[in-house]
Amino acid sequence: MGISNFWFYTIMIIAISHVIVGFVYLLYKLSTKKKDNQENE
């Protein structure tokens, strides 16, 4: 039972960190796009 909990938590940590990294990347891309648009105007 202990080893299955290890794999469950490992996969959950990878999945949650993947979502967080994707969200941060999306915010980064959106913020750089806004700055580029303001400079062009």
C-alpha cells in the first residue's frame, strides 16, 4: 500500500506543477504581448 501512495503523490505533484508552470507561462506571454502593443502605439 505504501508504494502505491508514493506513485499517486508523485504523479499528482507532477500534474499540479505542470498546470502551475503552464499558467505562469501563459501569464508571461500575455504580459509581454501587452508591453509590445503599448510600445507600438
